[in-house]
Amino acid sequence: MGVHTSMNRPEKVTKDLTSRLNRIEGQVKGINSMIERGEYCDDILTQISSVKSAMNAVAKILVDSHMRTCVAEKLRSGDDDIIEEFVKTVGRVIG
């Protein structure tokens, strides 16, 4: 695989990801508090499911951005190794 470099993703994408992750962080803290308070397991599991869905949404945004920026740029430069890397990455995300 090629050398990994940092990429400048669009500012709008960065802001969206940061905002979503901050909300998810709050949800995770809330789950921790629920556990500490001894709340009903089913309610905690519902919140965990919500966090997982939110993380999947973050992953979808990042995959889309990665394809449109990093992957497209490497393909344009003739780096076909990016295809195998991208396939493996998507496999980890959906796996």
C-alpha cells in the first residue's frame, strides 16, 4: 500500500463529523451514568444501539469523503493500490 498522508477534507465535512462525534461522546457519557445509577439494562442497550447507529452515520460520511478526496486523488495520480486499500477499509467498517 502507498504512504498515508493527511488529507484536507472539506471544512463542512470536518465540522459535521466533529459535531456528530461530540454528540456521540455525550451519549456515551450518558450511558456510563446510566450504568453507574443502576438503570434498567434494556434502556441502556437501547442507548448503545443509538450510539452504534450514530457511529455508522459518521462512518458513512467519512467513507464518502474519503472516496471523493483521497481515493479519487490517488486514482488520478495512477495509484491503483488505493482500490485494494479502500476495499479492505470498507470491509472493516461494514464487517
